[in-house]
Amino acid sequence: MSQTFFRQHPGPERPMALDGQPLPLFIKYLDCIFAAIAIVDFYNSLVLYPALFTPAISRYLFLFHYFNLLLVVAALLFLVIFPVHWHRIEARGLQNSGLRHAWLTGIIRYWIAVEIFNYGFAKILGTQFAPSYFKNDSTWSSLSGLDLTWNYFSYSYAMAVIIAGIQIVGSAFLLFRRTTILGIILLLPVMVNIVLIDIFYSIPYGALANAILFTLGLSYLLLLQWPAIKAFFVQSLPILPVIRLGGIKNVLRISLAAYAFAFIYYVTTTSAPGSLTGKWRVDQLVRHGDTAKVNDWLTDSMSWKNIYLEEYGRAVFNPNPYVVETGRAMAGTYLYERDKRTIKFELSSHTSAANTLYADVTMLTPGHMKWKLIRQKDTAFLLLTKIPVDIHR
């Protein structure tokens, strides 16, 4: 992109485009596209949406929707016709592109600011990430991506306020031309993160569309500041003196990255085999010669219904077939010895001290195994079936 139509250091009263210099047609189109979106979204956020919550005017909602349709049509005509008209009259020297460019980018800045203001104040005042009581009593695997996200962020009000503070301060900076780039620097990482959450946690389309629009708008405003940003990184120098170590510095950099990768890779090699890890349903439990009955788990916490073997050595023996009861379950660590086909467990519960258990493992068929479980002088026999679990991957 040519730097002839941008100012690297705009004066106090001059627009971003150089006075008297033509703007490229694609910049005109982007100005008009984002400004048209901004006007329609302004109307929806500041007029139509509040009307839904105002009983006195709710009977006239059809008029508000009708005007919204007219506004959308007008916006489409504007972004199709106006950039070409603007470009033609500018070519004849009849227009100051800088002033018009400043007006349109100002609309974009104010639009993004007011929309993100809404999200920031919603977090502080509790309309976003409000507690959901029935979701608190739901198992996490039954929750949608939206519910999981909502519950996660509602766990800490302080964290929500910090995010809201960044959104509010960044939006306030967008309202002033001199601090626009600072507002972009604050808001763009937040919005990119929100877009990624919305995509990968299956947040409803409306929220995702808004997040994408705000992110694209901020990215466009950042693009307009590119010459100034480039000049800053090229011309600015670190204030600290250079430490000269020759080629050792690069070797050190590569070594640190390689060590981090190697260590984590080593940890992955210590995981138990996939045929062993997972959620296992106890189909039969025989202890002291007696076979556990279907409802024994209600009174006997040692009558396990599900056993969970995690990849990196954590185990949970749970009596409740429906949900993990931390007060009754036994939890701890395990170590699988491949050669002996035995598992050593170190488990404890809220009501018992640590216990050491040993299980001789016989893999009957894929997804089915038999244990001879020894605990001190007690021996139990278990038949286990692996249960597929949806872990949202």
C-alpha cells in the first residue's frame, strides 16, 4: 500500500489522508461498507433493540422493523453507488477526500465504541455472565459450548470486570482521534479471542457475527494506521545496551525452545496406553465371594459403578453411576507396569486415609477387561467395560 495517501504523523486538525491526494478506490469502498454496517447496527442497537423492552411502544414494533428494512436497502444502495461517485468527482478535483474519509472513519470508530461499551457495562452490571442456577446443577458434559463458556466466565466476577474494564477503556479511546490506535491495541486482542471462542465453542450465529464485524472494523482502523506503526518499529531503538555474545545468543534461543518441547514430549511418553485410559463401567463386582447388587452403591461407597483412569496417572473410583460424588469417591494416582500388566493405585477419600491397591489386569477384548484387585488382605474381582465419552474434541 502506498504511503502517499496516509500521514505518518497527522497534525492536530488534519485528516488521515493527505489533503489534496486521492484515496484508492478500495479504501473508499471499505469506508462505505463499514459505515453502512455501522449505521444499520446503530439503529438496531440504539432504537430497535431498546424498543423490544419498552412496553409503551412495543405495539409499534412493526413500524420499527419496516424502517429497519428501508435503512438496510438504503445502506446497500449507498455502499454500491457512493464509492464510485466519490471516486469520479475526486478525479475531477472537486472534492476533499481527506475530510470525507475522516467523517466515515469517525462513524466506524463511534459505532465500534458504543457496541463494545454495551458488552463492557453488561459484564459489570451482571446482564452478561449472570449466574445460571439450573446449569450449576448440570453435568458439564450435558452443557452446550455456550453454556460452558457462560459458566466459566461467570465463575469469577472480578475477571469479568477486568475484561469489561479493558473493553470500556478501549472504547473510550476510540472516541478520540488522537487515541484511536491505543484503543485498537487494547480492543483487538480481546475481540480476536472472543471470535475464536465463539467459533470453537459453537456460540450462536448472532453473537459470532457481531464479534467478527467488530474485529474486522478494528482491523481496518489498524490498517489505516499502518504507516505510523511501521515507522515506529523501524525507527524506534531499545534504550538498553546491546549484549554481544556472538552466535551463542542464537544457540541459547534455539536451545530454550528445544528444551521446552523435549520436556513436554517426554511427559507425553509417560502416559498410560489408550487401551487402558478412559471411563470404565463396572459390570460386575465380586468381593468376599459376594456379588454386589444393583443398588448397593446407595449405602456402600466401595460398591463402585464407574472407574476413571486419566492419561497422566489420576484415578477415581466412584460409586454413583450418574455423577461423580467427591465426598464418597476414592481418588488418587495410579502407575501401570506394562511388563507385569499390573496397576498400582494410591487412593483416598474424604472419609478414609490413603490406601494402596494392586490390580492384575486381563484384557479380554478391546474395551473389556477383568481385574483382580488386592487391597491389604481383601481381594475383589471386577469386570469392566469402556464407555465412549464425548469430551468436546
